[in-house]
Amino acid sequence: MTVRPSHRNRPGAAGALFAYVVMTAAALLTLAPIALSTMTALRAPTDFLSQGPLHLPNPPTLENVTQLFTREDSFITPFAVTAQMVAVILAGQIVFSVMAAYAFAFLRFRGRDALFWLFISTLMVPQVVVIIPLFLALSELGLRNTFFALVIPFVFGSPYAVFLLRQNFRSVPQELIDAMRVDGAGHLRILWNLVVPLNRPIIVTLVIITVVTHWNSFLWPLIITKGPDWRTLTVATSALSTQYNANWTLVMAATTLALIPLILLYFAFQKQVANSISGTELR
């Protein structure tokens, strides 16, 4: 006798179709600004003004990209400044956040949990609240319009990164840590040889979050720097469009160029990001 599966146990085809339609629509809405930016970047200014923003480039041209790097205020400096700023902040945040998370997860000292939650509570403070005190402090120190002013407020760790790393570090089996201690391993060896390798996916995810956040940083670089010497990509891009001269093809060319490193970074590490998400869901 053949037993037919009940219709109630079959996955709902209508529900699956609806989910795919929603995800496809969300993907298209996400990709639409990128596609429009790329199309505009590949169009000549006269073509953009005569045809409007929704037409395909005919023919495509790299005139806007070339102009970005040949004009007097070339984009070479903003690219270099932004890359250096992100590299220094990334190195500092990962090193200090990993060490702080290890301390909060495994070291035992009086007031550890209270100190941790006090540190995490700073996440509730909006960034705009601390901008003026930071600006005044760095100005008094003579650091305004310097590279140090761009990185000092962010280089010594991130409360969000410490929280996320601590939660993942605590999932490391205590038996493995005890075994390394029996072999004579100290805290640094346990951290770099055991805890960090086991949590590589979440660390890679934090690397991507940190790079994207500070690569796109606008408000703080705009306030703390002046002139072209320490201008970042976002500030340089906004300077291309003024009240009386909206140079949209150049703006979109700069925006598209700024997006390319972030897209390549994600595709290079998308496997680790997926692993970190799935691993977090399982715990």
C-alpha cells in the first residue's frame, strides 16, 4: 500500500513564491541606485543634461573618471587619505577590540561585568552628542586638520565590536582553554592560537563593517578638516556639487569609484560573513 504524503506537510508553494518575490524586489531596490550611479558616471555631461538621468549612456565614456584624476583638486589625495585612515582605524579597532573582548570573556576581576555594561552603554549615546566635545578637545591640542584628528576618536576599539566578540568568544569550549593552560600557554597564546582562529568568521565580518563604516564616514571628516590636504572621499565628492553648479556626472563617477573597493571586499569575504551569521544563529 502506498502512503501519500499529506498536503499539510508539504511546503507552501505560495509562501515560497511570495518570499522570492519580496527578496527579488528588495534586491532590485538595493541595486537600482548603484545601477543609476554607474549609468550616470559613464555619460557625458551634455548627454546627461539633454536626455535626463534614466537613459543608457550612448556611447559610454570614461570622461568623468579621467576628469576626477586630472583636475586641479585631483581625487588621488582623497583616495589615499581615506585608505590610510581606514587602515589605521581598522588595525586599531580589531586589535584593541579583540583584547578587550577576551578580557571581558575570560579574565576574572572585580567589577568586570559592571565595567562591561558601562562600556556597552556608550552605544546609546548618539554620535552627534560627542562631536562638539571631541572637536574642541582636538582643536585645543592643535590637531585640527591633521591625520591624527581623523583616526584618534575611533582607533581604540568599538563598543559594538567588543560586545559582538565577547559573545562569540564565550562559546569557545572551556576544556580547550584548560588544555592549553596545562601545556603552559599564557593569555596571549590562548588568544591568538585558539580564540581568534575559532572566531575568524565573526572577526572578518567586523573587518567589513569597520571598513564600510569609516570608508563612508562624512560628518566627522567634514568638521575636523578643512581644505584639500586631508579631505576624504565623501567630503571630496560632496564638494563637486555646489549651490550653483550641480555636476552630477562627476558626483556619480566619484560615488561609483568609491563603491568598487567595498563591493570587491564583500565578494572576497562573503563566505566568512555567511559562516559568522549561521554560527551566531546556531548558538
